[in-house]
Amino acid sequence: MNTVNTKIGRRSFIKNSTLAGGGLVLGFSWLASCKMSTEEVNQLPKEWFKINGYLKIADNGQVTILSPNPEGGQNVKTSMPMIVADELGVDWKDVIVEQAPLDTNAFSFQFLGGSQSIRRGWDGLRMAGASAKAMLVTAVSQAWQVPIDEIIAENGILRHNGSDKSISYGEMASAAAQLEVPKEVTLKDIKDFTIIGTSQKNVDGHKIVTGKPLFGVDTYKEGMLTAMIVHPPAFGLKLTSIDDSTAKNMPGIQDIFTIKVFNDDYEKAFFDTRTFNEVAVIVGNSTWEVMNAKKVLKIECEPIESSTDNRDRFGRKWKEHTPAGLESTSKHYAQMEGLASKKATVKRRDGNPEMAFKNATKVIEATYTAPFLAHNCMEPMNFFANVTDDKAVLIGPLQKPELTEQTLSARLGMPIENIDIQMTRLGGGYGRRSYAHWLVEAALISQKMKAPVKLIYSREDDMTDGIYRPSYQATYRAGLDADNNLIAFHVIAGGIPQSPLHENRFPAGAVEHYLAEDWTIDSNITVGSFRAPSSNFIACAEQSFLDEVAEAAGKDPIDFRLELLERAQNNPVGENNDYEPERYTGVLKLVKEKSGWENKKGLSRGVAAYFCHNSYAAQVLDLKWENNKPVIEKVTCAVDCGIVINPDAAINLVEGGIVDGIGNALYGEITFKDGVPQQNNFDTYRMIRMGEAPKEIDVHFVQNKINPTGLGEPSFPPVFAALANAIYKATGKRSYRQPFLRDREILG
């Protein structure tokens, strides 16, 4: 048993208790998830009502959990209530789910990102369930005049151990609600979990497959207009004028005008990223009519001037420089290659790497490059807005509603308490919906039209509008001594316009002489978070290079990594290593065992392992090379993400990351010519197809008692390198530039 305080620091997880229709209501500041069936909804007491962020127990014993966090396919809407239900001691079938609206008074960290939902919510969710159970136990012990330690609470029933007395949670909810929230609660031992660690179906699964309105694009309100935007055709241009003489007279068109998303003097917060600050807007009665008007609307543009904006990253101020000019991919690669051979900013230095390289018997060097990538969410950007003089109601998909609310308040000049942002399920995200400029656009359009409006981006709008994964490059050098021991390691990495370097990650701490440097190149092409930001590139470069070094040393690639990790564990170099060698070793050993690493014949195999978002993933990929392309037979994956809440959902999440990574590694690429994106839809931006996915994915989790860490992103980065290493085994040619198949077309 683990006794914990229900207050942590200044914030109390357990807010208060009160009566609600004869039931117990507990408020707490970190919840997310849900379950709701038609049968359960029909059984709800009529007096039930929604309270943001509260656990409710009805007099019939049913439990409702309001989920404050966005659901983007990572399945927190199922997994998080499982945690509450387990500690509460109720039957899973009695848990009902409701999505909470944005409420910054009730919640903290009310957003989706960084694989943090379960990790950040673990303690609070457990406390919420345990506190409610403690209050129920106290209430029944007082009613029966028996010691608390003689009460057993499980499956929604309170029993007296020593008599035949029993009563349901629902029957004691009113009495429990009159008690003070306990200052301390006892959490379950991990061995006593009955719901956590079991597989439960996605609570929205049936609604998704039957097309029920769950997504922002499904939103419809009486009298709603449809809006679309038109932005300049190239990065480095700005809108100067529009000619709507033909478009405004087309059927169904209500108005055409321009808006400025952010005011010129506005200090942008971290997620206030917008490529084209001034855009043209077409508003009409239907999507089809607006799309037709877009085809004939004429806009005039001129080059932007170099500028510097003030930015705020959660209290840390910095200046962001945006250069003038029309950029091209060919120029980008030339710039990066030039910087790769020059001195950069030193981020970490251990020992004397320069001398170690001079003394090395063998030096291996390689450079890896990756292009910009588009997110291509299945559901294009959209948002509904109804802005009046004194209130703004918005409905749609976004990842950072709490932060976006602050931005919208500043832009509209409206108090936050007058803004109501209602979250829908995300039709894809992993970073793209963090930058909710389209929500601000929707609000400004509604304010101008004095009417409810749904803003919709076309696929072309979204793909040419920025917020891409940055373009990256990394050059590695490794020095081996006469006994083929790794004695020196140097990485110099950078990107446009951000660096992917994580200087304190493996193999830092495992090499006596280590140097990490980075650089950046300013750009007017806007970038942002992309699944496993920066790790998605640097993992591929690092793990591909380690395979090349292992080959030069004449060592098995897994054994080579384990040898380095043993050094990092037993005799580490430096003090700032941000990974745990034991856990890293654990996933490598597990994937080696489960893949039959030493026995597989007839297939080309690649291995990779990486740490990011607090978790560890290792993968072995088996392929055949047929008709000048890979046929992926199997991917074996081992993950250490701590305690797994919902195994089936966790497997699905890992599988999705693997398929996503393979597709981006083989095909993903946005290129530019004079600022114009050369890909604007799926006919030119290649995505992985069903027949190209692995024929089999075998997922295994390290069994431990570590609190849950991240899972939405960690399976994504290493598969790039596992694929690259397998392709090398099949063809004898290493992959240094993504996308891999495009690279082979260029190099032959």
C-alpha cells in the first residue's frame, strides 16, 4: 500500500465534495477519459448534470468521469477512466464517460502533447478514485458503527467483514458527500489492480466506425455560414490586395474580405505560429459554393521584408528572426552542407575529442539529411465560431485549448470568462493542431459576419500553409582504437530553422571523448511540432550511424549497443545523461530475444533503439528487396513505458507509430521552388499505402512497476533507422538522405 497526500504543492487534486441529485461528486484537477454506452445513458438519473472535471457517483451506483483533455486517437478517453475506476473499486461496466469543456479554473495541463497525458495524470487520477472510496468507507463505517478497517470496498459494494451487511456505493453516496475530503489516501499495490493492465475497448469505437458526429468537421448549427481562406502562393510573400469582382457575384457568396490573424504589436506565445498573417476570406452558404468562388478570386502579393518578432515561451522571452526572400530546397541543402563542415555552438564536451580522433586507428564519418514534412491529418483544419459582442463560442479540434484561449482573448479583446471553447475528437494531430491559428481566423470571420461560421481548410490549403517538420542535417564521426573500441564520438547537427540535437542522450555518457555541436539557419517557412519532435530525425541518423560504426568494428549491432550501455551504466561519463542505461538495455535484450535475432535467415534485418518522451523503444525490422523497393515482412518491437494501462490500446498505438514512421522514411517530403511548395495534395505528396505496411508487427512490453511514461511518440523515431539498416543489409547501400526511395532514385 502507498499512502499519499491529496494535496501536492499549492494545487489540490481533490477540489471539493458536494451533493448532486443524491450522489457524491468529487472534483479534481487532472482527469481525462470516458466510457458511455446507450444502455448506461438511458439509466442515468434525471437530476444528473455535467460538472467540469468531476467524478460523480449516482444513487444507482453508476460513475461518470468528465474528461478535460483532448482525445486525438491515443485512447486516453478509455485509459484514463480505467485508472480512476480501479482505485475507486467499481465495475468497469458502471463507468460512464463525458468530455469536459475547457475550464482553466478546474484543470491544469488541459492539453494534448508530448506523450504526457497518462504520465502527468497518473497520480491525480489514482487519488481521485482512492479519495472517493475512502469517503464511502468512512460513511458506511459511521452508519454501521464499525471500525473502518473492517469495511471491504470492491466492485461498487461496501461489505462489513464480520457480518452479512452490504450496501452499494450509490446508496452511500449522499452520506459520503457530507464528509471532508481526507488529507491522505491509501493507493492500491500494483499487484492488486483489477482494471489497470486489462484490455478494454475504445469507448468511442462504435461511434467512429458508424460515422457518428464526433469530429469538428461534423459540427453543424442552424444559420451557420461556411468560410475558407486564400493565402499567398509562396513563402516569403505577403498579401497586398484582392480582386473579387467575379467571385463576389457567384451563387451563395455572402462576403469576401481580408483579415489579419495577429496584430502587428502582439507578442506571440509559443504556439502562436502563423505563416501568412494576412489572408483573404470567402464566406458563403455552402462549402461547394465557397470552393468555386476560391477558383476565381484573384490576389496580389509582394515580397516580405526581413523582420524580428518578440516571442514568449512559457515565460522565457526570445526574438524570432524571419528573413526575406524566396527559398528553394536546392539552396537549403547547399546551406546545410556548408554549415556541417564548420565550427558550431558547442553543447557538450567530454574529455579531449580532438586528441582522441588524432590517436584513433580508424575514423568513420557520415552525413544524414531529411526534408520538411507535412502533417497531413486525416481531418483537415476546421473550426466553428459564433462571436457576439459579449461572448465567443467555438467548437472544434485542437491540442492546446488552454493556451489558445489566452491567445483568442488577446486578439478579440474579450475576457477569458466570456470565451467558451468546446473540444471535439481530433481527426489526427501529433503537433499540427497545437498551432490553432485557424481557430482565431474562424473567430475573426464570425465577428466580422455577425453570424455563426464554420471555417474549413482544403487539403491544399493545409499542405501549403506551413507548420512543417523542419528540414535537418547531422554529421557524425566516430574514432576506434586498435582493439575496435569506440574512443571518440562527434556529432554536429542543425536544421532549418531548428536544431534536432539532444546532446545528453545516448551515446553521451558511454564514450570517454565526446563532442556535440549544433547550428540553425533562419527561414520564413514555418515549422512546428511533429510526432516526436526532432527525435524523429536524430534517432534515424544516430542509430544508422551506430550500425555503420558497429560494422567497422566487426561487432554485432545489438552487442555493440549493449557494450556501450554497459559502460554508461557501470562507469558513466559526465553527469547530465538523460537516459537510464538499465531501461535502454532492457528493450534491446527483449527485442533481441523476441525477434530471434541470432537465428533468422533469408531476410535482411535492421535494428534500432531510442529513448524519447520518457520511454524506450527498440525494433528489429525484417524485409525482402523486390522490384527495387522493400517488402517489409515483420517488425518486432520492445517498449518500456512503465505500467501499461490498456494493453490492446497500447499495442495499437505502437503499431500506428511504426507504420507512420515507415511511410515518412520511405516517401515523406515537401520541397520548395522560389518559396512555392511543390506538393499540395496526395497526388504529389506520397503516403504509405496499405499493401506497403509491415505484414506483421509483434509488440512486447517490458514488465515493471515504474509509473507510466510516454507512449504516443516513442515507437515512431527508431523505426526510421531500423528500416535504413535493413535496406543496407538487403542492397549493400546505406541510406543517408530521406526519403529513402527518393534518395535511391537520385543516387542510383
